[in-house]
Amino acid sequence: MTDPSMPATITLPAGFLLGASTAAYQIEGGASDGGRGPSIWDTFSHTPGRTAGGATGDVAADHYHRVAEDLDLIASLRLDAYRFSISWSRVMPEGEGRVNDTGLAFYSDLVDGLIERGVEPIVTLNHWDLPQALEDRYGGWRGRETAYAFEKYAEVVGAALGDRVRIWSTHNEPWNNSFTGYGHGVFAPGVRSHADALRAAHHLNLSHGLGVQALRRTITRADAQVSVTLNIFRVEAETPADAEAARRFDAVANRVFTGPMLRGAYPDDLIHDTQHLTDWGFVRPGDTEICHQPLDLLGINYYEVMHVRAARDVVDHPTAGTAFPGSEYVELFRPADLEKTAMGWTVEARGIEDHLIALSRDFPGLPLMVMENGAAFADDVSVVDGEQTVEDHERVAYLADHLAATCRARERGADVRGFLVWSLLDNFEWAEGYGPRFGVVRVDYDTLERIPKRSAHWLAQRCATRTLPALDVGAPAL
Ligand code: IFM
């Protein structure tokens, strides 16, 4: 007889997509190959002092040259779905106008290769690597013209891949694109201006709406699902007295995107909180209607809970060296008693469960998909019988707990359609270079050899058996 007090094995729901995510600049390399033009991340990473150890994406995981091997790797893991992003400057080297057929063919072949292997391709159009030409010509996302260039780019990609790709995201984490790139300057293009960050956020919102319209015009699959992937933060106030701090942070971090994209308006409190920085004159009549397009899916990237409390003095964000616009007196903190990843991020699986339930209530009728969840840990390579292995039990525990929490959120009514691990491969972690390793597959950066870690075998088993054994959940990392 089974003990009812023991947690049961979780069976993954039919149709639930389990897989892994990557992004172009983080894995591709081949930075000047096949007619690719430079992106703002090429320029930024080649500028001294911008990335740890001067790391660039010139080679990264060399996926551009090893795509056949990587397709076989994906197939060997039996992933349901593989999410990748398209390098805009590989497809349109100047960001607009001329289309580079070689670049487009690379992605078309990748899509075919996935479908042949029974893996669902999921495409993101913008994962931060804006063509440098658009930065030079229009000031990048500060320029309204960039939103219209994005519309054309979406049209080109939609027309080329829209007969085969079902699931699409316009942008990945526009928060980082705008606030980290144009506000804090820690990411490309390295601009430090809160007013510019808000301006960039609006043009990303506008481009999302234009991009959705362009995809709907060009995709021919009748069952297409168009989404945007946001890292909506799970914001938790330390005490009831910190509720105002939580409201402010939620406005500038989350509702600046969900307002126009999902509700058709910028929140009044956000405009009020940031009026000392900008008059919001860049929002033209009719813009928010464009931003607000019907979506089939909302992509969510979740890593940790954002714990906030009110502060007496202006608080600079620890990694950014500056405060958040309109949230100058808000402190983000990480409770000391919680486990941390190699990024210093807290491990709180219950956060994803609460988050998905809250989001499904906030946006009823809009299905959710976890497009990224994962963790960096200091992986040790050991050699067993002459073979290299990585026994990354901490990552297995992290993923098992977060997948279980996602399934619980589903059982409690959240319409979650899938869970994608960040990331398939160790990769270029932006300003942090190649130090943090998020992959379930290790990349030896000297030889570029791929070594599936214990977590890759764990993921393959989940995909094959469609179960998550209770033993894995809450298991201490060995
Ligand atoms: O590597 C990034 C990814 O590009 C976007 N989401 C968070 C990941 C980990 O920092």
C-alpha cells in the first residue's frame, strides 16, 4: 500500500513541453562568418573593461560551426522543444534593407534539423543582440525608427520560417535590453541614462506590437502561437510597511512592459514615479494600441524572488552601481539564510509556483510557458573510466524542485504549457563572460567538446519517462 503522506511521482501532463533554451550571441560564435554584421554585443564585448576577462562572443560555444553535432545532442536528450534566438545582424547585417540569405538559411536548416528529429522549434526574434548599424543610425532602442526596423525584420523571419515554426516570441527580457543596456550601462550598448532606459523600454514595447502584427501577416501555420518572453519579477515586500517599495519596483520592473503589452496603457503610478526623469513625450498617440496585441502565450523567465524593502537613502543596485528609476529608495536584498547559486541568486522554488499562480490570475485566459529556469553552479569535472563527467547534483536538485513547483502551479489552476531549462549549453553569460556555467551540457572552452552533465541525463530521463520521481524533489544536492 502506498503511504498517502509521501509525495507521489509527478506525471507530466500530455502536451506539456519540456526542453531547453539558448540565445544566439551566447552560443553561436562565427561572429564574422556567413555575412553576419556586427551587433551591439560585438562592439560592447570588444570594448576594454566591459566584460569579465574581456570575454567576447566571437567563438562562444561555436554552435554556428557545430550545429549538426548540437542537433544530435538535442535529439539524444529527447527534448520536446528547443528554444533559440535569431541573430538579427546575421539575417540583416545592416539591421534593415538587405537580407543575408546565408544567415537566413542557417536558421531555416536549424528548424528543419529540429523537426526531422521530432523536436519543436521555439523562436525568439530579439535576445538583445541589436545590429550595431541601428545603434549607430538611430541610437538603437532609443530611436523610434528601430521599432519599425524590427517590424521589417519580423516580417522577413516570419515569411522564411512561419510555415514550420509554431511558437514565437518577439523579445526576450526587454527589461535587460532597456534598463540594463541603456540605464545602468552594464549590458550593451553601455549607456547610463534613466531617461534613455524608459525611452528604450517604450520603443521595445512598440516594436513588440509591430512585430506581432508582422508575424501574424507572414506566418502561415494556422496553429501559430505568438508570445513575448518577460522576466516578470516575483516581487515580495519584507513587511507590510514595505508595500510601497514593492509597488514602485513592480511598476518600473514589470508593469512598464505588461501595462502597454497586456493591458494597453502605461500605469499612472509609473508615469508619476518617473516624472522627474522624463515627460514620456516619446509615447505618441496610438502607440499603446499598437503595443497591445492579442497574444497566444506569455513566456516567463524565472530565477529567484525579488525581496524588497524601503530604504531611507538612495540605494544603488549592487551590480549596476545605480538605483532603479522611480525606485531610488527601494532596496533589493537576498535573505542570508537562503541557499545561493554561483551568481549569488537565491534558490526558492516555491517562488515559481506562487508566481505562476499569481500571473495566471492577473492575466486570465493567457497561457504561460516557462521559457527559462536554471542555475549556475561551480561544476567540477571528474574523470571516470577515462570519460569526463560532471556530477552537478545541485543543478539537478534546483531543476527538479522548480519543475515540480511548476507542475503544482498547474494543478492549482495555472495554465502552464511547458518548462524550458536555461540552458542547453554552457555559454557566454554577457558581462560575466564565461565564468558562470548554466548549461546542462558542459562546454570545454579549450576544445569546444560537449560533455553532458548529470543534469542533462536527468532531463533526458524526464523527457523519456514523462515523470518526475518524488525522490528527486526536495532532494539535498549531494
Ligand atoms: O543568460 C541569461 C539569458 O540570456 C537571459 N536570462 C537570464 C540568463 C541567466 O542570466
